[in-house]
Amino acid sequence: MDDIVTVQDAVTAFAPWREPTDADLDAIDLEMPVITAEIALLDAQIMTIDRSATELDTRRVRRARRRVLAARRVLSNLSAAATATVPGGAA
């Protein structure tokens, strides 16, 4: 007779060394304003799925899109500034 066992040990056996590194967590922290802006945009879009959009809904979505673009611009500028200070880069 074959025993039925769980695969929990096999699934979680790799967990300790698959944790995010400090560099990964720093990158997530750097991108967090973009992530929260995109979540706000999704929330604004979800509110208008099952009904016709009112003027207030349209403004809410437009503002959320602007916040996403602004957050992406800031992140892009930070990334560009970081690569510009790396020695040996293109002039």
C-alpha cells in the first residue's frame, strides 16, 4: 500500500534562499510610488466598469493617470541620474 503524503516540505524546502535580497527590496521601495499610483488608477477604473462614467469619474481617472505619469517620470529621472554617476558610462 502506498502512503499518501503532503508535498508541503518539497514546496517550502527552497524558501530560505529564495527570499528577496536587500537590493531587491531597495528596488521595490524605489518603485513604490509608481506601484501605489497604478493601484489608485486601477481603483478609479474599476469603479466605472459597471456603470457609465460621470464627470467626477472621468476626472478621477484623469487625475490618477497623471499621478502615474508623474511617478514614472520621477522614477525615470532617478534611474537616469543613477546611471549618469556610474563611472565608465557613455558621455
